Amino acid sequence: MLNETAPLSVTELNEYARRLLAGDPLLRNVEVSGEISGYKHHYSGHRYFYLKDENARVQCVMFRQNAMGLDFAPADGMRVVARGAASLFTRDGSYQLYVNAMHKAGQGDLFARFEALKKKLQAEGLFDPARKRPIPTLPRVIGVATSETGAAIRDILQIARRRNPNVGIIVAPCAVQGASAAGEIVRAIERLNRQGEADVLLVGRGGGSMEDLWAFNEEPVARAIAASRIPVISCVGHEIDFTIADFVADLRAPTPSAAAELAVPVLAELQAALDDAVKRLSRALENGQRMRRLKLDRACAASVMQRPAEALIAPRRAALELAGNRAMRALLLIQQKARTRLDHAAASLRALDPSAVLERGYAVVSDGEGLLTGVGDARPGQDITVRMADGTLCARVTTIQPGESKDGKEDHV
């Protein structure tokens, strides 16, 4: 019994609620149907997820010993019937369903929509390997369509700069979750194609539930990837996550970090490969010259008329040695020119790096929809984002002061 005069501790309140739930015979062994959401398979073997319908959801846990009896692999979007006990976790005060058995009851709405669109686009040939383009081996610039505030862009920038700081990166910021996300992703892909500076596009986001990743299962996003003139690497979620975008893209990366590794070669490895190729060519020339000299010496030794033969052969031997020396000098010159071109290309790429521009004191201004290239794109009261070399500022436009236009006349806003 509760003490009606003294206040309860939190533990006492939660324990009392737990006993009420445990004392209800219906809740001790109840069957609940719903759609799985936010499914997580813990390394301990326990399963954590939600069951939801159109109006509500309930938190669920299925312990390892019960999960061992499952005859299917649960996943987000599946519709199931779960049997267990509804109770309260006293420590956290969380109400949840402790599931001891579960079976499939058909597929959920999202899963059904996913399969329907997958079949439709597959029938149109959008997944055909023959239409997929190779990813450039030596990209000068990569374009990224993702959220400018998520972990994905931070991982991509960090890995790309570590592997090859000379590769430029253009970010087309867009929402990757929510009702407007699909449209923003499409516009970001189209914007990068119009600019035409990128050699390869990375399109994706970090992990989440099926609902979180759903924008990449929308038909407009799939068709924008298929229509891109620039090869696309999809990088949505974790390694176990698959979306329609993965099937349409020219290459699927299991994570955004892996996409950066696939798109950006390691500069040191490129230089090592060039040095190795030059060394192998040099050895091949030396071996060829040595074999020809050996054959010539054998021919001289076998000649009956040694002295006349030597008189005839000596000039040819000298000419052969001269040609060999010229070949070696030409090879060294080729190597020197190739390294000079590589150094020039590296310097050019560094000049194209947007980060280098920002480090000179410039900034990139955007409003969430795209970049602001002039004061005519802004309006008083508008919220803007100012990206600088060492971070990002969030600001609001209070006053617009136009400068002079190219014809020398003052612009008016």
C-alpha cells in the first residue's frame, strides 16, 4: 500500500506503476500487431525496436534467449505480431513491451512502397549494370550533395583532404530527412550538373531508421541520379542499409567515409606508382641493351674471320652504345617532364580548392536553398549562413548596401 501522507520517491512511484501493469492479466500476455521501426540488433543479442501504427508507437525489447527462436530477420518496415508482457522499466520510468515471441504479419507500408518502386525502376532498366559509368581514377573536383551540418560531410572532407589535399570539393547543401528532403536532393544534384566542375558526385547521408533514410527511396531522387551527366556514388546510411538510390547510382559505397575513399586516390600512392613505372621502363631498356650486346659478342666469338669481323662490328657496337645512352637520357628527360607536369597539376588543383579561397579571408554565403552570389539575392530579415575557413556563422540580414554595377551605376534593391 502507498503512504497517502508522505511524498513518494521516484523509485516508489515507478515500482507502484510497474506492479499495476504486472497485475493486469491481459498485459501479462498480450499480442500486439504493428510495423517495426528503429530496429537495432545489439551485440549482446538483444533486439530493440518500436512497433507503430498510424497514430502511436510502443517501445519494445526482445532478449537474446527469446530472439534465438525467430525464424526470420526483423527489419524496419516489416509488419509483425509480437507477443509479450507490457511493463515499466523502473530505473528509466519507460513503458515498454517485453517481447518473447514474434512472427511476420505481412509487410509494412514503407517496405511495400520500396519494393513496388524497385520493381518499376528495374523494369525500366535503371539498375542495368551496362548503363553504369566508371568512376574517374584521377578526379580534380568532387561534388557532394548532403546536409552541410551532418556527420557525413565532416567525414568526407576529413578523409578526402587526408588522402589528397589537391582535390577540390564542392558542397551542394540539402536536407536529407523530412518532407522536403527529396526535392532538395534533386535540386542539389541538378545544381552540381549545371556547374559542371565536378568529375564525380557523392550523394548520401549517415545512418538512421528506414523513415530517416526514406528520401533516398523517393522516385524523383532515383531519376535525378539516373539523369546525372556526372558519375554518382551513393553513400546512404550504414553498410547494412540499402536504398533505391544505391541501385540506380553508378557505384554504391557502404558509408559516406567509404565513398570518399573510393572517389579520392591517395596522392602518395599515385607518385609511387609513377616512380615504379619509370623504374620498370628503365630496367627493361637496360635488359634489352644487355641482351643485344651479349648476342653481338657471341657472334663475334663464333666468327672464323675474327679481325675482319671485329672491324665491321666495332662501329655498330659503338652506335649501339650511343643509342643506348641516348635512350637513357631520353628516359630521364621524360621522367623529369612527367614530374614537372604532376607538380603543376597539383598546384592548379590547390588553387581550385574552395578551402584555400576561404583561408584567404573570403566566405561563402547561403540561405539554405543555395548560394547568394550578390546582394540582389538577399532581402532584409533573411536568415543566412556564412561559411568561413574555420567554421560557420549564422546571421540575419538587417541592411542591404548595394555597390556599383559593372557599368559604373549604383544598383538599387
